[in-house]
Amino acid sequence: MTEFDHIVVIAPDLASGLDHVEAQIGLRLPPGGAHPLMGTHNHLVRLGAAAFLEVIAVDPAAAPPARPRWFTLDTPPAAPRLAHWVVRTDDMAALHPRLPRASGPALPVSRGALSWLLTVPEDGALPEGGTFPSVIEWRTDPLPPRAMPDAGLDLLRLDIGHPEPARLSGRLDPLFSDPRVVVAAAPAPSLAALVATPDGPKWLR
């Protein structure tokens, strides 16, 4: 019912997030835009044919939102990190009742000419510490990742660490299947992405 859409690096500010990604995979991400609903802004780059990498942070020029920001950005991390992943569906209405309650409602969001639905917990938390994906339904055709700059990047693997890997896998299996996504035991929730770059595979954490 879903397919891989994007991975999310959260940061205390955009500059430090961009530095973090550049240090790990050797690329400075191009600008994306602002999200007035959440008071955030981002930079983006394509991963493969129809997915992308996002760096997101609080927009200091934006008014505070009327609700908690997504991706825990009301309390930004001390340092940038790969914190979350998102899968897409073309039928949020059918899929949403099957999601854990912690996924939150599917909110209508827009940025410029783009619009989409995204599951966002009411408190802005990351489901399962970021290891259970948010779900997006793009209301834009063609898919926005296809219009993003192609820098020769692709996602080779997404390693998800979780203290209860069998429970997490049990929640994922009915909704999502991709051999690149690997769930394993870890002391705390964690994500690491192996990215193909023009200079060879590199890890992003």
C-alpha cells in the first residue's frame, strides 16, 4: 500500500544541518522552501528516481505555529541527525485507519504550488522514536521528487535500530515492503542510510 518517499535530517538550524550532510555524503543540498503551517524550512535533493533527502529546521523568520511543530522541532536536537523516514500512499483515506494511533492525523500541508497530506502526531513527536514512518499522500502530479535536482544520489539501504525489532517489523510488514529497509535490534531507536554518491557509497546518520 505504500512505497518509500524520503528521509529526514532534523537540525538546530539549516546551516548546521547542511554542513552535517555535506560532511557525510559530500554534497550541499539545494534550497527547498518554507512551511508556514509548521514554522519550518528545508533543503532537498533527489534520491534515485522518485525519492529524496530532506534537511529541515525551524525557520527563524516564521511566526510560531498554532500547534506543535512536526519532527520534534519545538525542541530542536543539539546536533543534526538522521531522525525519520516517510513513505507515500495514493490513498490516505484507505490507509490511515490501519496506522497506529501514534501516527496522528493526516494534516493538509502546502508549500508554494505543492500540496500534500502528512501524518503528524498531535504533540509533534516522532513515532517510535522516528523508526516508524510518517505517511504522505502527494496532491501534486508529477511526484515532486521527480522535479528535484539530480545529483547522482540514490538510497542503497536504510538501517533501522529498535529495542523491540520484532514488534516494529510486525507493524511495518502489513503496510510497507522494501528490501533496502532493514530492521535490527538496538539499545535505542536509530536510523542510518547508505547513500550511493558519485564518489561511492557513504553513510548518513
